[in-house]
Amino acid sequence: MSLFTPQTGNEKMDKAYANLQEHVDRCKTFDMFLQHFNYIVKTDDKEVLNKWLLKVLFVNMKQSREKHDFDKLLECVDEAKKMELQLWLKTTLEKKGGSQ
């Protein structure tokens, strides 16, 4: 069971999100979910499907947004130290090939 509990204010959308979450919880991989999702959808209109999935993603990300420890650290230091830490992170990631 997921911690994602949609609260959009729209009862129909909240129910649809909850139903989608049940399907997500049943699938072990994205490929399994994609196959299942394509089986259960009731429209071939990819634009409608993409818009709806983006709504779900947006609500999920907005509700589950938790700051990373590094972001919390940046809020606690002065501006000079913040810039120093950001530069350090960027440089370190570039060295490791984790940022472009």
C-alpha cells in the first residue's frame, strides 16, 4: 500500500488516482505497469492519456515533496557558504559524470 493519498478536492479525480495507485502497487516493474495500463485504458487518445498521467504525477510529486538533506543544509547556512556548497556539489557531480 502506498502513502500516496490524493487530495485534489475533486472526489471523482481522487477516486481515479486511488484506483491507479492500486494498479501501480500490483506491478513489480514499469513494463508490467505499462502493459496493464494499456490493457485497462478506455481511450486511444494519447493526448488525453498523457494529460491525465501528468496530472497524477503532478499531484503525487506535489504531495510527496520532501526536501533532500542537502537542500535543508543550504537553508541553514549564510549566502556565501550556500554558494560554496552548490559549487562543490556541481563540480563533484561533473567529475563523477552525474551532471552536465
